[in-house]
Amino acid sequence: MQIKVDQARLSSELQRLAAISDCPEPPPAVTRIVFTETDLQARAYLQTLLEDAGLKVRVDPVGNTFARWAGSDASAPAVGTGSHTDAIPHAGMYDGTVGVLGGIEAIRGLQRAGFRPRRSIELVAFTSEEPTRFGIGCTGSRAMAGLFTEEDLARYVDADGETYDAVRKRAGFTGPVRDCLLPPGHYHAWIELHIEQGPELERAGLPIGIVTAIAAPATLRYTVHGEGGHAGAVLMARRKDALFAAAEMVGLIERVVGEVGSPDLVATVGMLQVHPGASNSIPSRVTLTLDIRDVERSHRDQALERIMSAVQAVAGRRGVRLEQETLNWDPPAKAGQEVLAAIRKACDASGKPYMELVSRAYHDSVFLAQLAPMGMVFIPCRGGVSHRPDEYSSPEQISAGVEVLALALAELAK
């Protein structure tokens, strides 16, 4: 079967979606935060594309959008694909959107080729893959896997102090979150198309990456409580400086990660908030976040245990008080063998050379792996850059990914 990708149409749709943005600069700079008016406008545009493709659309209580191409066997578990359309502030136009709009084009390509699926093929546009608004990512896929609860709706708040529950209801998404949970056997298999967000494919000169595993982070928030005071009046020996203590902790985190020795283990302190934040005042409180991830859970958890012990020791020695809050502690995911075989077969059938690699970035497929065998198809992005306005994949690279996705979906849906 030959898949013809309408490259011009797909490029136009990506550009149009990118223009629905809160970023003051024009595309490719994109800001699209979940449950904002801009997010709702993007959803409305997506709805028109799904309906034009003849797909049956439904939306769950947190806003996950499902679009189904019915197969001949209505009782058979479906084959799923999709990604997300929300974007962090001042981001690029390809992260997530390639998997959603490319997923639609894969279905249209199969329809044009005359393919008739036995298993239904279902596209999903996930709610809130990015953690921008509520400090936790993948809330839509978590809910689908039963890992986002009624308590979480009240627990997570945005910068204005509004709960997830209040914000989603104001956006028009209602109903109990338990209704998001998919029943056992809903999916036979799952594939997500995505830009790599790294440099490996470009360096290798290859058009396709087959993801064998996805690293998942644990995210912790530490608050260091010291004693403030005048910068000139308190001698160093008498200080309980929260920032000096936090700085030592950050250095220890880097050292521990290096000592564990796992090549896939990475740690990031991405937020550091200092109170009161004056040049002539000793910091009395510092809040920092730790994101640590590996494709092997044992390596990540070993490093975390050592880090937690080390930072507590720093707090005790410096006479400061340390609070620790776990924001998430998610399992890594391994791709299913049947899905990997289907993607390899699709690459061979379309003449696309590939490499197998792990994803160190986080994706909704981590949680779909708890529902069905999953896999991911990566395409190159220029310079390995993502989450920036200069994020870029060419129309030809995107088309290659869509072709492989379509053939793999067909193989799994036969």
C-alpha cells in the first residue's frame, strides 16, 4: 500500500494552528496554555479538521478529545495515535502538534489509499501535556489511566490560586474525572508521532527514530527555611543563609547524578525562588525544584535516595529547615514488541532508514503504556532544538513520519 501525504495541506494546518497563540510575536513563536481562550480556539479549529475527515468525535471531562475512524469489527480494541496541542510560553510550533495534525493526515492518507481498518483507529488530542499552568504534566493521559483523581482536581492550582477543577469547568469541561478512565482493552496498541527534541537523528542523517523506551521523571519541590537579616549587620559565622544552603544542595545533586554512573540519568534544578529577593537582605527562604529521570527506574530511584539524604545533611549542618514535597514519581515506559515490529515494517515498506533510541523527554505515551503496548515514531528537529521558537522540522521530515505512522497504524489495525 502506498501512502501519499498531502504535504502542502499539512504544512498549512500546522501554520494555522501556530497562529492561534498568546505569544506577542507571530509564528513560529507559540504560547498556548491549557483551558485559556486561546486553547479553546485551537480546540475548535481541531474539531473542524476531525469532522472534515469523517471521524466521530467525543470529549471527556478533562478535555481529552477522541476522534474515531470506525473499523469493520466494532468489538475489537482500537489502535490509537495522537499527542497534544498545548504549548509552553514562547515555544515552537511542532512539539505535540505534529502528532495530532500528522495523525489526522495519516488517517486521511489511509482513506485516500482505500484502506479499510478492521480495528477502529482513534486519534487523541490530550489535555495539558505541558505542566505550565498547574505544575504537573500529562493530566489528560493520567486521567485516562486512572492516575488523576477528584482530589487532584482540588490539589493542583494555577498562579492565580484557581483549582484545576474550577478552571476546567469554566472552560466547559464537566463531569467526574473517573469518567476519563478508559476500560481494560480499549486499545490494542498505541503509537505517538513526535519531533525528537534532541540531536541524534540529525547527527545520524536518518529520517526516523523508533523509540524503545521513555524516561519518566520524579519531580520534587524543596523549600529551605533560614534566617533573614541585614546583609551588612550579620557576620558570616552567625548566618543561616537559605540561599547558600540551597546552592550547596544544587551542587550535591549534580555530583550524585555523576556518581551513579547511568548514561541516561539526568537531573535539572529548573526553578529557584529566593525570598525576600533584595540585594542587601540575607535570603530567609528558597524554593527549588528537582526534575530527575532515567529510562531505568532503579537508577533514578537510587540517585533520588542519595540526593534526599545528602540535602538533609546539608540542612542539618547549616542550621536551616528543609521541607520536601513530591510532585510526581512516575514510572518509565518500555515499548511493546508488536508495536516496534509494526513500525520497523512500516519503515522498511516505505524505504525509510531508521535508528532505535530512547526518549529522555516526557510524553503522554508514558501513561498510555499502562493501558496498551505503546511505541513512538520520532522525526528529526533542526539542531535538536525544542521548546523554543526556532524549533523546526521540515515538511519533508514531517511527511516521512506521517507515512511511517500511517503504515504502522494500518498494520496494527488489519
